Amino acid sequence: MTEPTTFFGTLQTLTVKDLMRPRTSLTTAEETTPLAHIIATLNDTDHIWIIHDTTTQTLTGIITRSNTLQLFARPIGTNDYDQPTPASLSYGTDLTAADIMTPKPFTTTPDTTLADALTTMKDFDVKQLPVMEKTDKNHQLTGEITLRQIIDLYTHHTQDAIKTTQTI
């Protein structure tokens, strides 16, 4: 009988490319996409990768639901420091993806282990990482790895372990 592989061992042996979603299945928007479209899209997804344009596919940022919090918060008081940020609906709705995105997100490569990708997520408190080829100086989005995918992997791993234990 072989010893079941631990989940943490799995994280050390699998790489990002083993689990990542490819670029073709990701939600992306151009920097010039109007705010209304971004918010509507966030009804169906947790995040949107922002690209410069569809031709180059150059990754420039990410918008998560958290990025929209500043849009909806009302200004408090009358001091300058109490005023809303320029990316606030208090200043109108003529905003674009570039106005509210988090620029230059932390990235990973396809050959990074899942354990190392998780360490990056933990260290920088993010739930998703864009995947880019190490040698790509154009910053083209290749795919993504998300905490949701790791949780799904864990769930499958533990269900398999339970089945193995029950048959022994």
C-alpha cells in the first residue's frame, strides 16, 4: 500500500501551469472601459484583469470588488482630507477602469510551485495572481491562479483521502 500524498506535498510538486486558468477564459477589460461596465461585470466575477488594449494584451492592473468601495463611500466633513478620492461617484460617473484599478499587480510564472504562489498571495494579501511568462517583457497575461482554485484542489484532495481511508 502506498502512503497517501499530503496536501502540502501536492502544493510543493504541482506548478501554477498545472492548475491555472488560461487567458482565454479570464475576465478582462481595457483601461478605457467605462465604470458602469466594470461594475456590471463585477456582479458576475470577483475580479477583472485590466489590459492596455486587446491587441497587445499587456496587463496593467486588476479591479476587485474591494476597489469599488471607495466609489460608493460618501465624503465625511468639510476638510480637504475628508474629501472623496478622485475615483469617487461623489465627483461624477465619468470614470474608467484605469481610474479605479490597482496597477501593477503581483505576478507569478507558470513554473512556480503552488506552494510558492500561495506564499506570494499570503505575503501580499491577494486572492489571485496573474500568470506571466518569466521572459515576457511585454507583460502579457498568460492566465491566472486563484485562491478558489487552491481551495477546490484541497477539497478534491481531502475527498480522495476520505475515499481511500474508507476502502482500507
